[in-house]
Amino acid sequence: MTIAQTIQNWTTFHALLILVATAFCFLLSDTIPLIISAVLSFALLIRLTSKQWTPKRHFGWGNLLTSLRLTLLLLTTLFFKELPNYLIAAAGLIILIGDGIDGKVARQQNELSEFGEYFDKETDALFIHLFCLSAVFKNLLGEWIILIGLLRYLFVLYLFLTGKKGHKERRSKAGRYIFVFVSCSVIIIFLPFPGLPLAASAISLLLLIYSFGRDILWIQFRK
């Protein structure tokens, strides 16, 4: 089995695990089930791709920075009930800024890889999802915002169920801008801007539906 096939299989497993863990989060009104599931799932990914993390066969500086972003995310959302909202927002901003740095470092060090792409992408998806969950459990916005975090995982399951798990969304400037906007919108939820979080979140959901819908059509009908 190639590294690409291994990662594709893991991605499907990861998406299903995240969806199941999310259900348990709502039963407990806490992020702990999702955090535990994410730790175990990412540990499995790292184990399955052992020594194939970068072309140089070591873990790499870019992946290390992604790991630090993931660690900050997990710690922030683990203690979200105790942390003041402005600290959660600050942590989110650091995570978002770090997303631009780890890819740049990976390119500079010639460490770009299939593992690094998915490790970064799934960390980004978990960031959006955990921040949405934390906002719901802090009663900052309604439960509907969970859709913002779930769309990535539903997209992955769509690829699996339609026999297209070897495909992935297109990389584009528009997609990057949408991610940055969505990331900022989930950070803004934790800041005292009346009305703005609701509007930004609603726009984010529409943008993601458009983005994933466009990718589904592209995957479905391309030759």
C-alpha cells in the first residue's frame, strides 16, 4: 500500500471517528470525547506513516510546527470552560498565524509531502470544529454553527461513499481566502462584538457550502 493510499484510508477513518466523537460531545456537553479521539487518530496517522513524513524521512520542522499548533488547539479547547473568551480568541489567532508559517517552513526546508499536506489540513479542520463546539457549549451561538466544522468530514465521507476517496478538493486562492475568513469568524465568536459573530458565522457556512459544493461538482464531472 502506498503512502497516499494509507493516508486516504486514515482520512476516512478519521472523519467517521470525528463524527461519532461529536455526538458524544453533545451527550456530555464537553469537548473531551473529541479531543481524546483526535489525539488517538493523529497518533495513528503518525505511526502509519512512520519515516515517510518528509522526503528526507524525518519528521521535519514544518510538521513540528503543525504539531505545536495542534497541541495549542487541544489544550485551549480542553480547558475552554475555565479560560476567558479573550484568551481563547488569542490562542485561535496564534493557531491561524502558525498555519501560514508551517507551510512556508516546509517549503524552505524541502519537506513538502503527502503526510504534511494532510496533517496540516486535518489540523485546520479540527481547529474550526473544536472552536465551533466550544462556542456552542459556552452558549455564545446556536448549535447550527456545528455545521461549519462538520462540512469537511462530511465531504470526506462523500468521497468514500461514492468511490472517489482518491480525490481531494482543489487548492486555490479562493479556497485559501475562504479558510482564512472562516477561521477569523470562529475566533470572533469569542470577542465582544455584538451581532458580528452571528453574521460572520452565517456567511462562513454559506461560503463553505459553496466551496465544498464546487469541489464535489468538479470531482464528480471531471474526466
